[in-house]
Amino acid sequence: MTVDEVKALAAGVRAEIAKAVVGQEDTIDLLLTALFARGHVLLEGPPGVAKTFLAQCFARTLGLDFGRIQFTPDLMPADIIGSNVFNFQTSTFSLTEGPLFCELLLADEVNRTPPKTQAALLEAMQERRVTIDGKTRPLSARFMVVATQNPLEQQGTYPLPEAQLDRFLFKQTLGYPSREEERRIVAEYGVQAGHVDPAARGVGRAVTAKQLDEAHKAVAAVRLTDEIVGYVLDLVRSTRETPDLASGASPRAAAQLALAARSRAALDGRDYAIPDDVKALALPLLRHRVILSPAAEIDGRRPDQILQGLVDLAAAPR
């Protein structure tokens, strides 16, 4: 598959999702970028901005096996990954797979479950496998997590540990739609009650499994020059050197930023990455991997402000 075919494939996915989801073009592009980079996405936004619905439409458009976990304070690791159950008829243990055994997992309200249960996702997100009673079972090579969390309500939530946040390729902040977009939402969805099925809106499959595998190979073949690699390193290392951040981004962030730039280039129909690819992805890729310094917190500064300043200061190659 060529990068032009990857671009056309992505356009088909966008067109299918647009049948049901109003707006959210930037978020859809990030989901596609993460998909072809084999990464995971954390969606943060207030209730009612279509985080869950977008993930459902995305999975249906790609034809992926969809799983959903509603995270609650009483959820246990076995509820996610499954457990071995004793069969009295055969006197043997058999594995009952949890909802984690799918291709696209919607982790809804992921910050509502204790750290012990959140940790059950770490191995799956990083290595695409799980360990149950000492035995390792592989997950699908296409396994992807789309997690959601609500930033407005803090009661009964557990902040995600830094190790888990670092497993997410992107953290996308969803805001409220524009007035015109909200008018369309009210006009289209204000005439019926209850959940809207993406299939009822005409959302269908736009990609085959073979096309997904070929698209991954096309992304891996995108050229990354030494100048772009140096630009990525300069940007990521600057997060560790600025006094405004108590903790900067990890080497994993640098590697993932380079991979994401490759993916974005392919989505744009190019077989080479450019500085604009890195600039466009820097904020969603780094904002959840840095920690503000106490002085910056007192000043009321936010990670996006500091990161945007670092992006503006970094000398981009020509």
C-alpha cells in the first residue's frame, strides 16, 4: 500500500464517522494517527461531548472487535482480564476471558477505578499481552485502547499514575462544540430519545483487516531524516531542562513522537516526515507526560502553555 492509498483510506474513515459525529475533526485525525502508529488515546472532556459515541463509531468504521469496560470503584483486575474458573465436570481450570480480549477497547471513565485495577491495563497497553495465573496470553496485534475521563468531577476518582499515562500516545482535550455544530447536533439528535446506534446513522465499515495491516507497513516505511530526529530530540529534551516543569518527557515520548510524525505524514499522503508533523502532534503527545513545577502551579500556568512555548523556541530544520 502506498501513502496515497493510506490517505484515501483515512478519508473514507472520516466520511463514515461524519455520518454520525458532528465536528471533532481534530480528534478523529488523532485517533487515526494513533491507529496507524499502534498507540492508545486518552480522551478528556466534560460529559455529553460524544467521547463514547465517537469511539463506537470509530470501531465500527474500522470493523474492529469492540469491547467496553465501564470503570467503577469496585472493579477488580479479574473483571478486566478474566480469570481461570474450575470446571467440576472435567476437574480442570478453563480461562474465562475478560472484555480486554478485543481489538478496540473503550475504557470508559478510566479514572474511576483504584490504581490496582488500572495497573491491569499496563502490560496490555505496552506489550499487547496479559498474564493470568503466571501464564501469558497474547492480545490482538491491532489492540488499541481509547480511554475517557471527566475533568470536571473529582469526587470518587483516582488520578492515573504517571506510568499509565506514559502508555497513552495522545491525550486529547475535547471542548464544547461551536454554535453551528451544536445547532446541527440539536437538529439531528433532538428528535429522538435514548442511545443512537451508529449503524442507524448509516455508519459502516470502510477498512478491511488486510488494508489495516498494509497501512501499518506503509507508515513504517515513511522516511525520517536525521534533521527531523534531531528536532524531536531537541524538543523532548527541552521539557527536562526548563525550570517550569518538575518532570519532563521520557525517551519513550521521543520515540513515540517520531513514530506519530511518520503516521501523520502517511495520512497526509507523504512518504517523508516534516517539522510540521512534529509541531502538530507535540502538545497532545507531551501534555500528559510532564509535571508542572511548584512555581508554575502558583502562577496558574498550564502544561499546554509551557509546551507551546518550547515548541515555538525549538529551531525547526528547513
